Amino acid sequence: MNIEVLIGAGVLAATLRLATPIALAALGGVVTERSGVTNIALEGCMLMGAFFAIFAADKTGSLPVAILVGLIAGVALAGLHALASITFRADQIVSGMALNILALGLTSYLDYELYGTTGTPASLPGVPTVDLGFLSAIPVLGGAFGHQSSILWVTFLLVIVLELFLFRTVPGLRLRAVGEHPRAAETVGIDVRRTRYWAVLASGALAALGGVYLSMAVAGSFTDGMTNGKGFIGLAAMIFGRWKPVGALIASLIFGYGDALSVSLQGVSIADVRIPVQLLSTIPYVLTILAVAGFVGRSRAPAADGLPYESEGH
């Protein structure tokens, strides 16, 4: 088997592209679960961001407006989850799954009503790429990093910012305190509900940016269910990364590599036996199952993660 199939510049470039939406969903998961709220609706937030960014781009022709509308759509869905899980103390898993179904149905319905069977227009503004010409002389790295979407570099920046925020700032410490011991946090003057609200809304924005990336930077259009489970894989990457931004990024790159490898191995034969495409397409999902099964018991989630909280003042 040719080594280029495994670690060539094309595979590594595809790994970065495929890992970006997973990493953004994982970062959203880190923020919300550090506050003590499980947001299974990240998949739905990605779908909302993907569709409404395309819709806004079609109606306005403006890339900044399209991205903003996509983020607002993801935040709106996350706001419904925050309302249900924080204010009304509903089961967070049930609320998240219901919102995923709502997002899938709503985006599919609007896509059909607005664009029918012809699909979204082809002449929409796209997310610009960053060309790093000085890397062209470096083997493999030049091909992998030299021509990537600007959202990829924004993702790397967000990882650094969130890592510093969570573990090097007072607001980050307060957020983690709310996720570990909300009662103790409240006794020292931290508003638990407000902290959880903005954390859930932030997770919706981050996941929606992943959806914007899929529709505006990769596909240039919207198709039903185009997130294809990447929000759930992002949650697995968050667990694999031990609820830390850098760890979540590393896990996302592993899952992205599995996805890229499943494409790279298509048509490759081992001992004159061609690997079925259907089997190769399961690689990223098998990695997800193995990661969750192997790490969910070893890595400790925030103590109050997923537990509704009732303030003593209510």
C-alpha cells in the first residue's frame, strides 16, 4: 500500500478540513458541559447554522451577514435548550434530542419550500481561504496547511482562547465552579443560572459556526442532514479530550483523520481484495464508539454535568 494513501499531503489536508466542524462542535460541548449543562442539541445547532447562513447569503449576497445569521440561528436553538433545561429543569438529554429533531425537520422543510428540488443557488459568496505560499517548499506540510479555509485558522485561535479562558481567568474559574459545585458557587455570589445560560448560548454559536463551515466553506450549498452526525462526534471528541479545548482539538483531528482515511482507501486493494466502500465509511463512527467506550469511564466529567439546579432563592 502506498504511504501517500496513509499520510500524504492530500490525506492530511482532508483531515484538517473534516476535523474543523467536529472541533467546533467539541469546543461548544466543552463550554456548556463545564457549566454543568449537557447540550445534545449541538447537531441541531450545526444544521441551523448551515441552512440559515446559506439562506442569508442567497438573500443578501453578503458573507459577513450570512455568517452572523447562521450564528444567530444556532444561538436561538441553544436558547430553547437553555430555557428548557435551566429555567424549567427539563431532562437535558430529552430536550436536546427533541431540538435535534426540530432542527432537522425545520431545515428540511424550509429547504424544500424555498429551493425545491433544484437546490440552493450556485453563485453564493464563499468563505475565503488563507494561502500560505511560503509553506509550498515544505514537503507534506505545505500541501496540508498551505491552502485552508479561514474558519480552520479561526478554530485554532478559538482553542487557544478557550484554553486560556477556562484555566487562566477568573470568569473561567467561575464557569468551572458552576459545573462542579453550583451550590458552593452560588454561596460566593456567582449567578449559576446566568452563567449556565451564556455557556449554552456560546455552545450554540460555536456549533453553528461548524455548520456555517460545512455549507459556506466546503459545500457551497445546503443539503438535508448535511451535518451527518458531526455534532455527536464532536461530543465524543469532547469526552476523548477530557473536557479540555486542546484535548478536544486533538481528538477531532483523530476523528477527521479516520474520515479522510475512509475516503483515501477507496479503490485500494489489500492482498488483491478490494475493501468495500460501505465498510470504509464506518471508520469515523467506529473510532467514535471506541473512543467513548474507552474513555468515558476513565475521564471524569464535571461533577454537576447534566444535573438540573434549583437556586435557594427560588
